[in-house]
Amino acid sequence: MNNLQEFYRKIEYLRSNGVKMKEIADWIDMAPSILSSLYTTVLPNYFDLSLEFLKIVHVFIFLIYLTK
């Protein structure tokens, strides 16, 4: 997941410095629509779900600890 977060942050940095999504897509040889979807929808949802999953795992571990 760290590589995906780094990828997202790099795109975020480039976008905040005025680089167009099409330019970034050309640099990495990816269709602009795919890159845009990854950046705006797929990766943010993946990060949110991963965080929720970790919260659930922590609660589960805590409950196991309490039952011992």
C-alpha cells in the first residue's frame, strides 16, 4: 500500500504544481482516463477501505484479548 500512497502523493504534488493529468499520463504511458479514475476514485476509496479494515482488525484483536 505504501507504493500506492507514494504514487498518489506524487500525482497530487504534480497536479498542485499545475501539471495536467494528460501530461502525467503521457509520462507514465497510461491512458489519461485510467489515471484520472485511479487518482479521483479508485485510490481514495482503496485507502478509505484499507483504513476501515485496519480498524476492524484492531477491534477484533482487542476483543480476543478481552476474552483471555
